[in-house]
Amino acid sequence: MTKFVFVTGGVVSGLGKGITASSLALLLKSRGYKVFMQKFDPYINVDPGTMSPFQHGEVFVTADGTETDLDLGHYERFIDEELNYTSNITTGKIYSSVIEKERRGDYLGATVQIVPHITNEIKNKVYEAGTSSNADIVITEIGGTIGDIESQAFIEALRQLRNELGKENTLFVHTTLVPYIYGSNELKTKPTQHSVIELRGMGIQPDIIVCRTPVVLEDSIKSKISLFCSIPKENVIDSIDVTNIYQIPINYYNQKMDELVLNQFGLDIRKSNLSDWENLVNTVNNLDKEIEISLVGKYVELHDAYISVVESLKHAGYFYKTKININWVDSEQLETDINLNEVFKNSKGIIVPGGFGNRGIEGKIKAIEYARCNKIPYLGLCLGLQLAVIEFARNVCGITDASSKEFNELCLNPVIDLMANQKSVINMGGTLRLGNFECHIKKNTLAYKCYNEEFILERHRHRYEVNNKYRDILQEKGLVFSGINDKTDLVEMIEYPNHPFFIACQFHPEFKSRPTRPHPLFKAFIKASIDSKRK
Ligand code: GLN
């Protein structure tokens, strides 16, 4: 039978609940248990796909094409398991499903209510994560902070689950803040006490309390939390601020957090194998080179909007023992008469990641032209491919008005366009080309050199595609279509051979990079940037 861990958050948001959940999952996996992860997001959107990145940060896409919260990116990077549609559940999903059942007549005769109908639906989603993954342990993170109106139904469902399954099958981890007060120079436990009182008021007694703190918790502080919150002192774990997030699982391991969980579940404390992870932490703490990469985007004020891209760059950097410094470039600023030589002066590579809508587009195109003409390594992701095609069409093929139908409906030379199956789409939510598609890589190309494979699977999230009508002219002028989806004949990868490293993909490789296994495209891009002759 699957065991369930629930991770809640108290006091403030942004404590790193997702990293705590992922770290615990990693520790349990490294003891040979099959783990699976899930996140509840209490907002009413069915998924984050329709939200602005400024609201929500990146939308992470799973292999099965579910648009999810960015925490799922952390989960996949830490536990290296593919998650799916059962892994991210929102209030919107729960209510849609209950209302659909009500209309179908599934509850005939009943008044449909939050308890039991909504809470039952939530409980079913927890069970479904267990049965569909066949995991020994499912870890579910509850978004938001205890006390939020929005998450109450979720908390109530979890209370019921504990009541039904008992302490031997369910475990509550509550993450809180223990702030340090300068002046009196002491740590304060009161916010933790209040947050646990709030949780208890909803019928849940935590089993483990993880305290985010700037300094290690002294014994006396742990005793105080233990006394006021009615948990053994060993179950108070400190989560000290770190500069390298990969250190966190090791910190929890040293405090035996995974053993506490396994003991409560009556599962064997199998031998732990964390050597890969320890090597990673060691590598990250001992990088001996550094390079600057320019990331040109329009959501650059919120770095979380590009979190998987940044992590992927770092992973590739780890492989070459190189620290990656990101030069965040606001694409709209490139549309002014700013000096590009100044902007990119220290950069060894330029990356244009995904994006939607036409704000900042011309600035990105200028950055791509700059990379192409100055032979600076370039990696384009999704929109970064579409814009590279537009740039090439305009500046090399002489199609000066080339554009995408996304930016200009009336464009006469739409080198990027909607395919027939997208033209009939009315609803915006969940209707992009999403999830895994196969890409056939041409031999003797840079793409093939990167992957060393003929067929690859990569995750997508876009509506527009390269317009096949323009393939001949682009090809004649030297653009290479190095990756194609055979079934649909859609362009998946392009490259420009007359350049040290110029490649772009229609998919999002950043979702598949792992800290101990950098993605081939990022790895090759970072290698080319390190080797770049550019001063
Ligand atoms: N806006 C473009 C499209 O929908 C690119 C999307 C992206 O970069 N993820 O096709």
C-alpha cells in the first residue's frame, strides 16, 4: 500500500517548501523506495498555462503534455522521475470535475457541497497519484500558506485522509520560518508556534516541523518548538539558508529526516546511496571557471519565469566545472538605440528562450542577428527558433517583411504560421502543441553531434510552427533543418553551419535537463561558449 506525505507551509510563502518536498523525496528514493510527487495549487485556473509568467513564473511541462507549476521542475530535477497529469491539481481542476459529474447526474438527489464532494474529489486525486505511479511513497505539497482561505478544502481533505489511513500511512511535514532578530540577537519561535496552532485548528497535528532559519537551531530552540508543538525534538529539522540548493537534501539526511519518515511508516531503513548527489554538491562548491551568458527575454525582471532554462545552463556548467553568470537582457531595451556591443560585451553565448505575444520581439531578433553575424554561440528555444527563422528570412533571404502570424495577422510573408489544426482552436487553455513529440535528426549536422542519436523525444509548448512553404528558400540560403517530426513534417530543429554554434529547437529541452545529467543541447552550447574565441 502506498504511503502519503503531505508538505504544508506556514508563516510566509517562499520558504522553499518545494525544495523540502523534493529533498525528502530524493532521500527516500536513494534508499531504494519508489517515490512520486504531486502539488496542489489552490487557485481557480485549471492550470497555470493561461497565466502571465509575471504572475506565476515558468510553466513547467511534463512528458504527457500537462502544463504545471514550476515546482514540478524542482521535483523532476531532484528525483529524476517523469511526472504526469496526476502531479499538479488545482482548485480549478477539482471544481471542473465535480461540476461535470453533477451535470452528468452522478450525484442525483444530493446537494453538492464542499464537504464531502469537493474533499472526496481531492482525496481521489491523492489516491490516483499513488495507484497510477505504483509508488511506495507519494509526497504531496500544498501550495500557499496555512490560513489562506483558498486552501481550506485541501487541508480538510488531508485531515480526512489521516483519519482514514492512520499515522502509519500518512505523515505531515510543516515548514515554517524561525527568524533571527538583530539587536536582541536571538531566534524567534513564536511564528512557528502560531502557525502550528492554526494547523491544529484545522484538525492537523504535524509530525515533522522544518524550520527555515539563517543559523543552525540550538538545542534549546528545538526543545521549545518540541514542547509547544507537541512533537519529539528529533522531529524538529532545521533548514538553514544555503547558496547551493543541492546541499539541502544532505542537510536533511544529516538530521535523519528520511529515517523519521520511514520509522513512522514502519518501513525498513535501507542503505542510502547518495554518492552521485554528494559528488554534485562537491562539484558545485568547487567550480574553477566562470563565463557570462546573455539571456534575452521579456520577463527578465522575474527570474523564476526562466527557472528551468537557468538551471539547465547551470547543469551544463557543472559538467565543465564552470560557473554560469547570467546577463539578463530585457529585449525591449534592445529596441532603443542602445549599443549592442556594450550589452553583449562580456558574453560568451546568447540564448533566446520561449515567450508569447509581440512585446520585445524586434529586440530579440536584433540579439539573434548580433549572435549570427558576430559568430557568438547561439541557442534558441521555441520562440528562439521562430525568431531565428524570421531573422534569417529578413536579413539573409531578403524577405524584409517576414514575420509570424502571432505578431502580425496580416503579414504577407508569414515564415512562422498556424497549422490547420490550430486555426480552428477557440479555447486558449490546454490547446497548444503540448508534451512529447518525436524528432528525427539528420545525420552530419550539429544537432546530431549534440545528441548522437537519430530519434529523440522532447517536450513542446507552442501554437505556431515554421511555415513549410518557405523551407526551400531558407535552405537555399544556408539554413539547415536538422530535426523534423516525420509524422507531421514539422520543423523541430534548425541550425546555421557557417557559424561556430548556431542552433535552435521548437521544443523545450530545458524541461529534461538534470543536475547530474545535463541536456545535450545545453552541454554543447556551454562547451561552445567556453571555447568561444571571443575576448
Ligand atoms: N509564442 C510561440 C508559439 O506559441 C512560442 C511559444 C514558446 O516559446 N513556448 O508558438
